[in-house]
Amino acid sequence: MRDNSFFDKYSTRTKIQLYLKNDHWILINRFLRYLRKEESYIKKHGILAKILSYYWGRRKNNLGNKLGFLIPPFVLGENVTIYHHGGIIINGNARIGKNCILHGMNCIGNNGFSDAVPEIGDNVDIGIGAKIIGGVQIADNIVIGANAVVINSCTIKGAVLVGVPARMCE
């Protein structure tokens, strides 16, 4: 499973420069690699796999604490892109589809009254500061605007949700 395909578009020279600067792209890419390694070892059986899953989970959590990420294993789909560090919290039971984009300062979880969590489709762009709360279902190809608070499901593909509470933009 490959993540951060946006990072692949950079030349080797640019990647080296980002690495030397300890740029946030490098740290986010590293976090996602650690997350995927943890997931791969959790799926395997045996004592060595269990030890390695703890090892990669600890590395992921240490880096996540620096970046402000709380993302449990098996929540993100393939090729999820995180553009900015800081304040991304995702409930362990939530599901985010393939090729989604998180811009940072996002909260995806239950509403505090029930255990229902969001299910987000593929190719969803979640703007900076957007919150998705409760047992909502988000269809594919939706754009959620900056600082929107989504508390109702949206099953219309390609919709744009904005506001507090989020509504479809007309």
C-alpha cells in the first residue's frame, strides 16, 4: 500500500533538500510509513510480528505526538494525503476511503452520546479545521470546506459541504 503519492512528483534533488531541512513533508511521509508498517505486522501471526507491530506502533505514536496526529491503525484507506501537521484526531472505528485528503486540524469521531462514527468515501477532500462528527456517511468525491462541522450524512456524490452545521453549497 502506497501513501503520499504527492511526494513522488518531486525530483530526487528536491526530496534531498526537504530531508536536509527536516521539512514537514518528510515527517508526515515517515508517519504514514510507520502506520502502514504497524498495520502490516498486526495482520501477521507470531511473536516476532507482535513485537514488530508494537515497535512500529511506538515509533508512529512518538512521531504522531510531535506532529499532533492521533491516527489508529486500519482507519485510513490507500493513498491518503495529509498536507499539514497539527491536530488530526481520528476515532479508531471511523473509516476513511482511498485517495482522501486531510488538510489538518481535523477531528473525525463520535459525538459523545453514541459510539457511531463517520464512514467517509473515496476521493474526499477535507478542508483545514473541518470536523466530521457522529454516525454520518459521506459519499465519494465530496469536498468539505474549511472549518465545516459535518453532523448529517451526505450521499450525493460530488457535493460541496460548507458551514456550521455543514450544508450543501448551492
